Amino acid sequence: MEPLRELGKMFLIVGVVLAVAGALLMYGARLPLRLGRLPGDIAYRAKGVTFYFPIVTCIVLSLAFTFVLWIVNHLRR
């Protein structure tokens, strides 16, 4: 394929991913499971100190991105 055509496809894919990410940020509070506040995320609160690490959210996002990239790779073949 032509290099410019490949670049155009990549821009479209990146644009769709950014649009979906923006929609999640805008309407994320209305979702039944809030990203960053899933069960299993670590939150430690003490006097004047708060530590929060969203480990389960990281795992869920990693699985979702892996699945999306797998589908994109599968469709490119």
C-alpha cells in the first residue's frame, strides 16, 4: 500500500481511540463501574497521608487495550 494511505489509516484509528477515551472521561461518572474506583484498588489513608493505587483498574484497562489492539491487528491481515 501507499505510505500516505497507511498514515491516513493510522490517523483514523488514533482519532477513534482518542474520541472513545474522551467519551469515557466525560461520561465515566455515569457508568455503573467507575474506572479508578473498582473493588480491589488499593487505598491507604492515614493522618495527613493518602496513597491510592488503582491496580484492578490498570489490569482491566490493560486487558481492554490488548483486546482492541488484537482486533486491529487481526483486521489488518
